[in-house]
Amino acid sequence: MFDRLTRIEDADADVNTVDVPFRFYPCLTAGLAYYIAMKKSPERVKLLKAVYEEEFERAAAEDRDRSSLSLTPSSTYYQLI
């Protein structure tokens, strides 16, 4: 298994795009609307939070292993010297 941790790049870098997988774009915009509403329009917070959580669940559900093949290295071929 290969895990990699990277930081999201700044939106004002090189090409002005956010370093987020495309399936998270609706979640990102819903989250931004939710956080802005907390400051500017508190009456909309409850609705926007529900939309944000729904979009996040939808995007997170796509982050799963869909492969039927699993490769695991074997250490039986290595000899200790």
C-alpha cells in the first residue's frame, strides 16, 4: 500500500487553480459558502452546513479502493547475509 501526504497548493500560484481532486469541487464551494455565511448571513448557516456535509460525504465515498487486484510484496525471496 502506498500513502502520500501533500499540502494543498495556494490558489494564487502559477496557474490559479486549486490543488483539489475534481470530485471535491462541489464540497469545496459548499464549504466556502458555509464559512462565509457564518459571518455574513447566520440565518443560512443551517441549510448550507447540511449541503456541505452532503457534498463531503458524496466526495469521500469516491475515495475507496475499486480495484479487484491487490499486490503484496513477499519477503521470502530475500536472503539474510
